[in-house]
Amino acid sequence: MKKILVICAAACLCMVACKNEKTVENPFLKPYDTPYGVPPFDVIKLEHFMPAFQVAMEKHNREIDAITKNRAVPDFENTILAFDKSGEDLDRVSLAFYCLVSNDINDKIQALAEELSPIMSKHYDEITLNSALFAKIKEVYDTRNDRGLDPYQIRTIEKYYEDFTRNGANLSPEDKEKLKEINSNLAAACLKFDNNLLAETNNFKMFLTNPEDLAGLPANVVDAAALAAKNEGKEGQWLFTVKKPSMLPFLQFSSNRDLREKLYRGYFMRCNNDNEYDNKALINEITDLRVEKAKVLGFQSFAEYNISKNMAKTPKAVFDFINSIWYPALEVAKQERDEMQTMIIKDSDKFQLASWDWWYYAERIRQQKYDFDESVLKPYFSLENVRNGMFLLSNKLYGINFKKLDNIPVYHPDVEVFEVTEADGSLVGLLYLDYFPRAGKGQGAWCSELRNGGADIDGNRIYPIMTITCNFTEPTETEPALLTFDETETLFHEFGHALQGLFSYSPYSRLCGNMPRDMVELPSQVMENWCSEPEMLKLYAKHYKTGEVIPDELIEKIQNSATFNTGFNTTELLAATLLDLNWNNRVRTGKVNVNSFEKNYLKNEGLIDEILPRYRSTYFSHSFTGDGYAAGYYVYTWAEVLDKDAFNAFKESNDIFNQELAAKFRKYILTECGNDEPMTQYRNFRGQDPDNTPYLKARGLYNVQ
């Protein structure tokens, strides 16, 4: 839930301050005395969080009481708007704390997160299941069309009414108590799943001592591994981990098949080793709890519950959509596999291609077919150039500018902060960028916020603070951070999310930035389309040593190889999508053998042995570390149809920087995205329904039978 309550905290703050001298200095219990009102990470200590959470929750509860005990007739201002603007102090503390949980966790933060999990779950349940509060919201909802309200006020009322009913407001008292228990247990189990995954990821380390084991690896990969080993106190060795910036180059270039298997097995067996970090029992617990939750709320399955609020509406619609792509993708993947097996035979080797071989032979075929060597490409994609490129793109599209700030307290020294302004100099918000892996950081890449945008209860503009977290290839002692093209696309992708957070505006928090899950990836994925456009590449892809603009021959190779290996890429993505859907589409509880469930289902769907799903069950964080993306991994594919069609509008205009189209995209998709139904907003931008042809062509699946 994004928002839930606020009232006068002065008395409470005074009381807490009198109790404990340390609390007087708690930075959360007074307005931030920092530039732009950013969280003061330089003075925030672990012991500040629990008192701040307690004060914020107490304040939140008083705000709810102020609404429910107000004797005036419920109306938009005293009920809906008051609720919409409540909980801002709790948001402030939560966003700072969970930023650390995701980006810089340690044992003490992890312990506090586990302690807070049931407390926070109970707190929000007490609000969403508050009968007196819901009665007032329902009264406003039932008469919403008779109150002379504008369309955005009416939509805000409708969305809150929907939120409450979806979260059990209409349940009997007995079922409400049952739901509270389910939610508390779910929160704890999902947090434990995530903690186990972080531990297993950090624990796997492959140290190499023999230089012969480095055969085939580019110099920059070897240098990075040497630096990683040195940082672990093992100078003269080479360290490879299952974090993707370390693992993928090894799988791609190492000619040592046994070591490829060892490393990849360390990756795909995470949390599946029957040890203290094993997630199989947690998967059973989580899926059983979700079945129970769905039943209590009147749905057959959790997938039905979660998808019902999205554009797709039903699990059947999602299955039909995915299956329409699955079989063509599988056919292309089989062709790719056969081509690799032919190469193995030509090498006079007798082994059967395995999953840990795929990247290696794909790279060899790419070099053979397209004369494409990513190690030649990477010097043109230094992190600084890529970052500046995405800033330049947003300037050309939207006219915004970025200025690096050096006076902002950050949660880790690696973080950079930028002020974002309109062309006229007015403030848009702040952007934090956090690029490299570390032990306390989750895997992957994501965008979040340290302050939500919109307006306060008096209508004053609140400027958002967005964060982008990545796990990119680190600089070495001799080279800056040089990104793969996939990492380049990832940074543009997360920047798209950040732009949506920076641009979103509504006077009502419930509408500000509100998108269904299967449209939320449109703003991010559409940004990836510019990365490989020749006109864009010439603006940002410059050799880090010489400043030379990427030559036309390399651009041509990027273009020619655009659909290379897309059978594999699409199949592994959709395999994970189907796995997520099936785990969350269960209609009965009961212990399931996780490995058998996964293997048998995907085999029945025709997945070939040489490809594993992008995420296997025991480390599928999208599916099992929270409810947002559960039964929702399909959204990346769903949104890709939209993003390819949206970018096609720019291509059709013969100007990929078309500012008129960009202004429409900003208005309907980024700024006003919550003002109407998502397909209506998309049509407002595009002028038509989305066409899947650009997607199929981009994936190399057009006309594949």
C-alpha cells in the first residue's frame, strides 16, 4: 500500500523525546535539515529506526481515528483526501529503511527487518480492515456521482474503494482475523526467502589459482577477477561469483567446460542445497498461504486475484498470450541448439550441449556469423558514456537537464546524486545512481524512491527522489567500468522507471504514478529501444581512451545481430513466466516436491533440456519475495508488445527524437498515467490499439510457425 495516514505528532514526539535522550537526536522525528529535504543518511543510525517507526505508526493511527471519529457527513475532503495524505511520516521512515534493506543490508538491519515484518503487516491490516473507516469510504463511494466532483476525484474514490474491497474490507470479522494472520505469515516467509537468496548468492565463490583455467577469457574479465580475489585477501588468484557481471563473461568466454559447469551449477542450485538457506519449504509455505488468501478473498487462485487488477484481467488471458509466443520461440531455440551441437561435432567433441555450454557456443557462433566480438564493443560503452547518453536522450526528448550534486548525504559512498530540472530551470526531482555489486546488495537492477512525488494536503508540490540500483561490471585497476550491451540496456531500462517516477503528478497520491503491473514496464522498456539506434549510438558510444565515435561497421554488427539468440532469450524468459503463473495458479494447498513440480511442468510444456528458466523456483525473487510480481512475471513480455509499438510511432515519424510524440508520451504515459484506465491512456498517446508486429519482428519470431 502506498499511503495510509497522518495527524499532529507534536505531543507524541515530545513524549518520546522526554523518555530517551537519544530519541531527541533522532533525525526522523524532525524535518530533515538537508539539501532538498533528502534523508540524512550521514547521521541516521540503526537505533533510530524502531523509535521512528513506532512514532510514525502511532501518528498514522491517530490520523485514521481523526477520520473515523469525525461527526461531519463523510465527503471527499474529510475522508478521501484526509486518507490520501495520511501516513507520510511512515512513508518517509519506510522508504529510507527499505532502501538500506535492498542496497546495503547487514546482520543487524536484517534482524530489524525481520522484527518489523509482522509489526508492519499488522499495522496496515488494521487500517485496511477498519470497518469504521471503510464505512465512511463506502458512503462517499456510493454517492460519488452526486457530489459535483471532477473525474480525478471520482477516480481516486473508486481506486480506494477497490483497494479496500480487494484487501478484505467486506469480510466477516472471523475472516478478517484469518486474513491478518495469513498476511503476517506471508510477509515473514517472503522476507526469509529473500534473506536466504542473498546469503546463497554471497556464499558461492570460485577461486582459481592456475592461469591455464583462464583460457579464453578477455583481459578485462581476468583483471576484474584478480581484483575481486585481491579484495578477498587472496592476491595472485582469480575470483568468480554467481553475480551476473562475474558469471556471464565466464560462461561466455571460458573454454574450460568443467569450470563453466561448476560456476553455472552454483548459480542455478542456489537455495536448493538442503542446507539452512534452502527455500523449498518456504515455497510450499508461501504458495499455500496465497491459496488460502485467495480463497478468503473470494478468488480461485492467487493468480486470479493478482491478475484481476491488471490489464490482462484473467490468468487464461495471460496463458493464451504467453502460449502464442512460447511455441514460435521454442522452435527458434531448437534451431539455435542444433546449430551449436553441429559446431561441437565439427570440433570433434562428443558431448551433448548442456545449459552451461549455451553462452559459450552462442558467443562463438555470433563471432562466426556476424564477426561480432563484445570485447571489441565494450570500450565504447564506459559507464560514464552510457549514463551521459541516457541523460542526453531525455534532454532531446523532454528537454530536462541533469546536474551532479556533491553535497547530498548518501547511503553508500558509491552513490551519485543528480538534480533534475526542466528546460526553464525549475526543479523536477533528484536521482540517485548506485552501480556496482557488493555483499549487502540484492542481485539484479531496480528503481525505487526515497520520496514519492505529488502534492501535500495543501496542494504544494512534492518533488520526488528516485533511486536506480544496478549490479554492473566494476572498474579495474587499469580500466573504468565498461558495460556490456545488455548492461547498457539495463541502465536505460531502469532510467525509464525513474523518469516515470520523476514526471508523475497528481494532486492525489493514489493516482500519482499509479499503473497496473502489466503496464508499469512500458516506460522502462521503451527506453531500451533507443540504445541500438545508429543515430543514438553516435551520440553516446565513444571509445573511453580515444573519444572515437563508434564506427559504422560496429553499429552494423549490432544491427545485424539484433535477433541473434532470441530463441534462447525468449524461451528462458517465458519458461520463468510459465513457472511463476503455475505456482501462483494453484487452487489447493498441500506439500509439493518443488523440483519435480518445476521439472515435470516445463518438460510437459516442451522446454528443451539445454535451457533452464531464467529463474528457477528456489531463487525466483519476483515470484516469492513479495506479492507485487507474483503471477506477474508475464508483465515484461506484455509490456514489450506495448513498448515496441510505442517506439514504432517514433520510427514511423522518421524522427526517433520527435519531441511532439515525446510530449504526448510524457503526458499520457508518464505524468497522467493514473488518471484513466491504462489502455485508454495508451490509445491517447498512440491513437490506436497496440500492434504486436513490431514485437514479433524485434524478437525474430515474425512468421515463425
